[in-house]
Amino acid sequence: MSKEKKGNPAFVVGNALGGRTKGSVNRVTKFSREVLTMALAGQEKNIMFALEELAEKNPEAYINAVSKLLNYAIPKLQSTEVSSKSATKIEITLDDTMTVDDLKKRMEEMEADDTEFEEVDE
């Protein structure tokens, strides 16, 4: 019995033989988004009214609804890890007397140090 390879003999690991290009949207997703966009077109006032009514009747449900909607309005940020060549502890203490300008000044002082920031993928 001969040991023949099954499948596409031209396939080599790491060789893209076709398909969608990276980042492109498939037809079903594109169609779904278009249908949803058409369904929601002109509904801004109704959505705002429903959210206002929900806020009055059930504030907790309102906060949950708004937090879920924020995922579509504001992109999530990547987490970052602070590392330094030496073991340095960074501590910022905020109190009621600190102004925004004071905080900016302290942040600028920290940026002037040789602290390296590294992005971390989760």
C-alpha cells in the first residue's frame, strides 16, 4: 500500500492559496451590518427616549444598557505594562486639593524619566 497524501498537494504550510484578504469582511457580516443600519436609520430619537425612560424607571438597567452600547461607540484600549530598568515603584496620590494642572505636571515629570512602556496583548 502506498502512502499518498490526501488533500491539495500544492498546499504548503504558510502559503495562502486564496480566500479573503486580511481585514476584509465576509458577505454575510456585510449584509447583516447593512440591514441593521437600515433598521436603525432614523431611530435616534426613539432610542434616546427609551434610554431616558429606562433611566427613570430602572437606573441600574440604564447603566448596563449604556455600558453595552459604549462598546460600539468607543474602541477598547489595549492594556499596557510599565517596566523600568530598575525596580521603581510609581505611586500617585490624589486628593481633593489636586487640580488637573497639578496632575498633568506630575505626569510630565514621570515621562521625563527613562521609564519604558510596553504594550501587552491579552
